[in-house]
Amino acid sequence: MELPGTKRWYEERGIPYRLGIALHGPPGTGKSRLCHGIASMLCLDIYTISLGSSGLDDNGLSALFQKIPERCIVLEDIDEAGLPKRGDDISSQPSQEAIDGNENAKTYNTESAHGNISLSGCLNIIDGVAPQDGRVLIMTTNNIGGLDSALLRAGRVDMKAFIGPVHGIMAQELFSMFYLAPTDEKFMAVRQATGSIQPLSLPASDEWTLDNLVHLATQFADNVPSGWFTPASLQGYLLRYKDDPVSAAHNVRKWVDQTISSFTIGHGQDLSSLRVSGLPYQFRLHGETFSIRVSAVIFDGANISYELRVLLLRRASHGTDPGLWDLPGGTVEPTDSTVYDALKRKIQEKSGLRLLRINRALGLRAQMRTEQAKCVAFPYIVCVSEIEVSRFPDEPPLGGKCDESVRINAEKHQDFAWATEDQVRRDAYLMLGDQKATILEAFAATPRSSLWES
């Protein structure tokens, strides 16, 4: 983002001194709050335009924009206008000032689906912001894919940013914000190279110490899975314990489990009723739309020391995330009737092994597969028929049978390995996303003796 002091640089090069930003992401992720933070850092006033206001039409919106002063931030929730995409209906064409180039060749429904603001009128007004020096126009939306491309083209929008759910250290920072005293600094804590945070303020209470708050923030974040919760939802939880950081950190796991458990799907459950019409890879449950990914933790237990080892596959050098290691698995597809069917198919495709049974379901994981789509990952500890371990510990180990049984798909993977718990902890194999946490959970849930239990 350019600061107002760069005005002369823009003028000398004939570039309009304005900025258009589109912030998109799920509700509750902090898009509007970020706008207020930008205004504070740039020392600019902020004007909020409610496009869904009753009685507001193109003329009224234009009049409002004419009254807005220079050097300010204009914030509008573009979703409120209900502007349709071009081609939704054939109607009159927008003005040439609003539409240029190839955009003019497409059909328009100029009226809003929910109000009196038309697409052409909105485009004219956005372009009218340009002559006003020092303005920053910020549009927020929950679904950027539902907006017409004309709203987002270069010249109107200079920057698009996805604001998503809480990931990793963000949970630590949010926790710290609640229990550190306000400061004149721009930030209350900074990230360290170690992955932890360093407070830049003192505890809000004399009863707390900085070291204790850092420890509690880490504990809190460790129990908040990435991708599941928005800042607003975590803020709502922390407000229950605004004077008790110890209870906030200790009770968050229970709160998380209660929230996530509602998304549990039995591995034998028929998926047809959950599928979203017209979106074969999408499912809907409790108002959330997501894709489903399955993964298999396969232990061999066949080495001389009877030390548990987990099967890892190394991604092909020419594919996505080349060289990284992950578990056998993949996305539930339209041909899969159940999660079990998908797991069986993916194990066979990725490793050549045949699913014998599911031993245990592990903790669900949420992932943002794309900027708009959430994925719920269902990991399982499984047994496969080719390397079923000996039924009794005193029987001889299977030796090289494990290696001989694995048949990787060369188009997807270049190698495989059997990794011990120690190797996983030491990051001997660089993995994707939450795979490490899933594997360590599986090791903790699988004592050696349990491999002989059916």
C-alpha cells in the first residue's frame, strides 16, 4: 500500500492517485476491522457506504459519493447491493464510461437483484472516485466469485486480498491481545523466528507474568486447528474468559471438540443426501459447504525391533508441492458412495495396497483448499491386507514384505518411505499442512500391542 506522501510521484507519471482494494473471505474473518486498521495507520477518515439501504438508487449513491471529501477511505460491502453478473439476464447496456474494451460485448442485467443499485451505475460511480486525490476505495465481499469481473478489473481494483480463518500463530496473537495491556505501539506482539510470539506490552493484570501468558498463548493455539474458526468466533470464546487466561487456554480444546464434532460423518454413511446439486465435489452440513478429503495412516510393525513405522509417499517432482511427503489419500469424488469407498479407492490408487479395515478415526482437520472452498479432512488409522502384521509378537517379522507390497503411482509420487515416530518429530520428512500433527496423533493412539487387536 502506498502512503499519501507519494502523491507527487504519481502526478509526475500521470497515474491517478487513488487505490482500489477488494477484500474477500468468509463472514467474521475481520475484513471490516482491517479497513479500520488501514485508516488508522494512514491517518485517514473512513466513510462507510451501505449499498443495501432502503430507497438508495444510482442517483442517490452518486450524490453520496460527491459529498465525500478527498483524502479518505470509502468502505462498501458490495454484497449488500446484490449486483448480478453479466449474462444473468439480457437487458440494456451500461454506459460507455462504465464499460470499456471487451466488457462491452457481454449482456447485462443492470438492476440489482435485491435493491435499486445497477451494475452500470455502480461502475460509473467507482470510476468517478478516480479524480478525487487521496481516496482509497475498499470493497468487501464474502464471495468474490459471485461478482462481475467488470467490478474487479485493473484500474478499478489494484489489489485483491483473501482474508480467511485463523491459522497457526494468529491464534497466539489473538489470545495475547486479550490479556496484554494496551500500548502505543502498532502491534502488541511480534513473531519470532522460532514460531512463537514476543509481547511488546505488559500483562493487563499484575497477577499474570509475560512468560506465563506466552506459554498459555502457545497452549491455546496448539488446541485450535487451523482453518476451522474465524477471528470473530474465537473472540466470542475468549470474551467468556476475559479475566481468566488460564481457563481460556485449558477449556478451549473442549469447546473446539464440541464445535467440530457436529461435522462428523460415519465412514459408512451414504453421502448422497449431503451432496450439493450441480457441485459434484461439494457437500453441505450444518450450513457449511466443503469438500471432503480422506487419508490413511498405515503402520507396518514388521521390522525386527517391532518399532511402528508409518507409510509416507513423496510427491512427484512435476506435480503440485513437488518433493513433499504425505499420507495416502485424496478427495472424495462423485463416484464414491461413502467415505469408506473413497478411502479404499485412494489407498489402492496411491499405494497399490488393499484396505482391510479401519482401526480408528483420528481428529478432523479443516483446510482452505482454495480461497473460496473449505475442505474437511477425515484421517483414519487402517490395516491393509498385504501387510497385515503377525497375530502374535513371537511370530517372525514380515521382513521386506512391506516394501514389496507398495506400488506407487509414478504420475503422482516418486518414492515412498516407512517413517518412525522419532523421524516424524525431527522433521526428517518435510510434509504438507497438518499431516505431521495427524501422524503424531496416530502414533500416540496406537500402542504396539494394539496392532494384534482386530
